[in-house]
Amino acid sequence: MPHLTDSRLLTGVAGLDQILHGGLIPRRAYLIRGGPGSGKTTLGIHCLVAGHRSESLFITLGESEEQLRENATRSGLSMSDVDVLDVSPGQVGKTDGTYNLLESWDVEGNVIHDQILEHVRAHRPKRILIDSLSQMRYLSADTFQFRKQVLSLLRTLTGEGATVLFTSEEGADDDDQALAFLSDGVISLETTEYGRLCRISKFRGSGFEEGAHYYQLGENGVTLFPRLVPNNYFRTNNHTQMSSGIPELDALTHGGIERGTVTLLSGPTGVGKTTLGAQLLSQADPSPERAVIYNFDESASTFFTRCRQVGLPVEEMLDDGSLRFKPVEALLYHPDQFAAEVRKEVEEAGTTMVMIDSLSGYQQSMRGENLQARVHALCRYLVNMGVTVVLVNEIFSITGDQARVTEYGLSYVADNIIMLRYIELDGELRKTIGVLKKRAGSFEKALREFDITQEGLKVGRPLRGMRGLMSGVPEMIPTSSRNTP
């Protein structure tokens, strides 16, 4: 994972610094572009106030100083001590009220250019934000003149030792492309139907994290959630086995599942997947381990009531700090935001076991994203960090065609697959449990009866002498047809 270095300037947005591999390179010019309301100015203000505010300069070609300071305060960013230079067209050099937006660059444009340089040379700011440089285009006679003046301005400002950020309305015209060409880095802010997304499309002299990264605008300004890249993270892991607390279930898995692996619990609705997952997490030792359950499907009250009824000590674990239960409203979470939440639990709180209940609920937060890619990245990150993962997956059939493990093509992600299924036996529905896959070792091939009682989870003996168990409607094998040892 990239580390922050003294040679970089922090932007004041931790997630942005991360995807920039440590922040901005000093004494260069960076373009922040995007549509109206995308947060360009707010992001620029973050960069100004992240340094010594007395060494920061806000050059406005649009809003008044009073509006800027008020809007910054509303965004949770204080611009106290930040110098503001208002060079709005029609304001600079105005003595007799004759200037207007239709005047050429030769009249007012040169005045703006000269006043900026005069102010910078007098005050020597280290960070400069120009908002918005697009306004200068309206004062230029043509595209060539615009490019020439912008290049001159940016080179002079960076030559004076300043790091310059400038905003521009994103567009497909030649002027917008020219600004991208003249800059040392381009930060693009997009407002899409899937949420607000930030992309770095150019960063001279440095690598960066590619792709779209989700961000929010709120009371604290800009909060950016970098897209998770699993290969940036790694911890050693011994993959020791952990007991489920149920001897018969441990017999199915030949000693228990391994730490630092992904276990997929697959089954139809109501068969007991969540309860089984809670059973696995309830075995976390309070001293070395901490578990978190992210539940997309139910509230904390119903979950704890259900666990209490079957004797699972999850509330005691909550009290001693070895368990956290986090209800997640999928429609309010972007996948990047959820991954950041999980990372915080693992890297700051020391969480060693994570349960996601369920994949169907998690899918609702995708907003057009690929669930398979997101689950793959999250699970690979957790495994790289030595975390034990439990995924709860609902299949959409009760009996009959039950060979399907997951509707999302995610069985390859799992190191272990435990199937919970219904069968019809003696005119009633029964539950069964079996292991379909275990990468780290062998497992019992038989199915066992499974039940949830007031005394806890019960796993019976292997079901012998029947066929058609996977179909959900088994039948006894005639004694004469059975293989004898």
C-alpha cells in the first residue's frame, strides 16, 4: 500500500490522498473539472485549508468573497486566514463602470492576469485555487489566445513556488481539452445515476489508483471512498482450524473450517443460514478475536431475539466487545463506502471475523455495479488480511432443483461451501446440512439432518439408506439394492 511522504502535499481528503499515492506533487498545476454541483470548489477549498491557511490564496472569477466564505462554512470548512482575491470580470480595474463580460482579453483579460501575478509576488502563497478558469475563456479573443494566457499564468505561478489548483466546467469542447493538456494532473468529478464518482485521468510524475471512486458531499465537505484493490494489503495467516462448537458439524468439516478462509452458507429462505453463521462467529475467543456481522436483511432487535431463543450468546459478546452487529441499509451505501467501513473494522478495530448477511441484500447496493467483482475484491482483501469470512447466500428454491449453490456465480470465491437444504420426509419438511467444498482439507460426503431448537443448533447422524436427497424428495433404497461392506 502506498505511504504518504514528506515530498507530497496533502489534499485534506484522506481518500483522495490515497488514490494519489500520497497527495499532490508540489509546485505543479492541477485541474479539477466536473459539472455544476459536483463539488469542484469544495474540493479545492479542502486543499487550501489542509496547509497553512495564511499561505493559501483563493482567486475567484465568479462568486464574491462573502459568498465563498459563507458557503465554505456551510460545508464545514473554515476559510479563516485564507486570503481571497476577487478578480471577477467587471470587478478588476473597474473605475468608471465601463467594463462588461463582452470586452476582449486585451482589455480586461490582461488586467486579471497582471493583478493575479502582482498579488502572488507580493504575498508569496504556497497553495492557490483559481475558481473558475473557464471564466477567462469568455474574455479571450480566440482559443489560441486563451491557451497562451493560461499557460503563461500557470507557469508563472508554479515558478513562484506555488502549487496551483484550478476548476473548470467539464465539456467536450477544445478549450476543456486544452486545460487538461496544460495541467500536470486532472481530477474529474462526475454526478451519475449510480452516485458521485471521482476519477484521476492524469498525474504527471506519479502513479495513481485508476477507476471510479465514490465520494459524498456533506457537512464535512468531500468524503472520498477509494475503490478497494486487494493486492495492496497483506498479513500472514496460519490457517488454523476453528471449531463450530457443534461436534457433529465439526465431523462434517473434519475438524472445523480454517481461519482466514471464505465460507459460503447456501440455502433457501428460513432454513437457518443466518443462525448457523452466528453460531460460527459465537466461537470467537474474546481475547484474540473480534467478529462483525453486516446484516442487510434484518434489524438488530429481530436478530438478537432469534439468537436468544436458541441460546446463542451474541448479546454477551456484544457487551464484552468481541462482537459488533451492524445493520446496513443497502440503498444508502455505495460498494466503495461499504468496503471502507469493512476496512476500518479490520485495520483499526482489529476485527478477525466478518459475516455478510446476505449477498441478496448486498446486491441492492450495487447501483449497476458488478456484484461478482465487488464480492471478489472484498473477500480477497479480507483473506489477504487473515480475516475469516462468512457469506450468507439465499437460493431461490425450496425443494426440487437445489443443485445451484449461488445465483451470482460466486462459488469460486469460497474456500468452503456448506449447504443447507429442505427435504420432504414422512409428509413434512426437514432440514439437512452438508459440505460441498473444502479447499484446505477433506470433509464428510454425507448429508446430516439439521434443526434449530431452544437448546441450540442440532446436527444429526449421517442420512443413510436414502437416495434423491438433493432433489428434496428422497426415497428409501431397498435393502437388497444397498451395498454391503
